[in-house]
Amino acid sequence: MATKKKSVVDKTRPAPRPPSARNKSTKPVILVTNDDGYMAPGIQNLVEAVKDLGKVVVVAPDKPQSGMGHAITIGQPLRLHKVNTFGDIEAYACTGTPVDCVKLAVDKVLHRKPDICVSGVNHGANHSINVIYSGTMSAAVEAAIESIPSAGFSLLDFSIEADFSGARKYARMVVEKMLSTKNGTAYSTECKHSCHASQPAERFKDLPAGLCQIRRRFYRTSGSAWTDVLLAYR
């Protein structure tokens, strides 16, 4: 009479994970930061644009850091405070610069490199030489130095009530493209001129979008020059 073979279970191999666990673990990690601070409308709109494209983690300055460029904090401790500004999305306010935010996010929050890093949406233009001064773009550049695909987004409008619908649309388009290609380049994407904030997303539905070379720009100084005077009273 034929005997049945007993099935042998290899206990050294981990049990296969259910499909739901596999899908959850493969979601791309999207780091979101900016230079206007975690309370700025720009970053809230950027999070809204990409939150369903992966696991979003926000690490942004606790106060405005415009014009900080690629500065880092030296000589004083940095602090991270968990905030609930973005609902159920993990988010931290950092006492440092935008570049500090990227460094701390990788080393202390994620303990790994994110799949992509997006910075913005900045209030105001980041074209031409502004890329060097911009904390928004410097955060993206810092990520690119670490071979993390990154992009900085800007809107040519300084109003607290700016319409970000067009910026949200193009931010999502760019992020979707980045997730499908994944290279470690920093891009500056700006909605300006015809993409002015006062116009809704429908205004741009047939507008082509592309990457452009950074051009030179010259500033002309204006205003009055003041001299400090020491008044001596006798």
C-alpha cells in the first residue's frame, strides 16, 4: 500500500505576507518640505496634490525661511515637533532651515532615503538666479545631492489667498512622472505669467508644460540710501 508523504514546512523561511501588506510596503515614500513654513497654504496644497500617490511625510520649517539658500544650522540644537496640520499625514515642524529639514527627515524621521522629495509650493517666483537664494529650491537640491529625485514648485503670487489650483495640477503631473522615471535631478517648476495664481486650473488645461534651462537675471537696485548718524549731545 502506498504511503503518503508528509509535507515538510521550512520554518526558517518567513511566511508569505498577504497581498494587502505587500501593497502597503511598496507605496513610494514622498518627502514634502518648503521654506515658507509648515503652516503656509503652499505646502498644504502640495500635500493635497500628492497625498494619494504614496506615503507622504512632511518635514518643514516651523517659521518662514525664505532666502535661506543652502544654509544649515550650526552652533545650536535642532528640534523636531510633531504637528497635526495635515490630518492623518505624518508631519513635523523643524526649528532649522529647509536643508536641515531634508537632512533630519532622512536621518531621524524616515531612517532611509525617500523615493522622491518635493518642495513648495513657494509664494513667489523661483526662476533664474532666485534658485540660488531660494530655500525651497535648496531643499530640492539637497535631496538631489543625495540622489533622491526632487522638484521645487513655485507660484508667482505672494497673496495669502492665492489660487493654487493650477499649481496643484502641475505638481501632481510632475510627481507622477518622477515616480515613473526616478532619477536624482532637482527640477524647478514654476507657474508664472499665463499660469498666474488668479486663474483656476481650467485655464491651463491645454497649456504645454516642460523643463527649461535656467537663464541669467539682473536686478536693479532701487530705493533711498540712508546713513546712520551718531548724534552727540553736549
